[in-house]
Amino acid sequence: MRLMLGRTLEDVRRLRAETRRYLIGSALMGAAFSVPWTLLNLYLERLGFTNTEIGSVQAAEAWGRALIAIPAAFLLARRRTTPILAGTAALAATAYFALPWIPSFGLLVAVIERRRRRASGAE
């Protein structure tokens, strides 16, 4: 285990400074995004959603990531990475900035609607 950690640290030291900063930023973003997703689960549970419904919301997020990651991997394999990473970072920043003003969150709205219909006996 110690040998593997030493090799990993040695490999990281050989990376360019920009690449190391990007990897650190990605790790920090991943940690930051885990908090809202945990709070969302607790919020949905407090609203009375079932574990299945909460899981559907989480699964949609995971599928969305996979559906974006696969084409992105093919794109990155054929193009220079620096402009793509800069462009996607700018696009993500714009989307995250606009997030509070988005009127609805597709799957969450669909789950709420399904729950409402089930409660009214329409389903």
C-alpha cells in the first residue's frame, strides 16, 4: 500500500502545475457537490418522498453524468484538452450561476407530479 501511494505521489509530481491545479479543483468540486446531494436527500425525505423516489432523482443525476462523460471522452481523445477544459469550466460556471433562477428541476417535478397523482388516485 505504501509503495503504491509513493508511486502515485511521484506520478502527480511529474504532472504540469496546471494539470495538478485542475485535478485539485475537480476533487474539491466533487467534495462540494456531495453536500447538496446529501441535503437534497434529507429534504426529500422530510417532504415525505419514498426511498424509491429519492433514488430515482439520484439515478437520473448519475445517468446524466454518464451520458455526458462518454461523448466527452471521445471528444477529448481527438482534440486539444486545454481549450475544451477551459470552455467546459466556463459553461459549468455559467450554468451553476443560473441555477437559482431555473423555474423547475425536470425529474424532481416529474416525481412530485407522480406522487400527487398517486395520492389523488389518478394513477
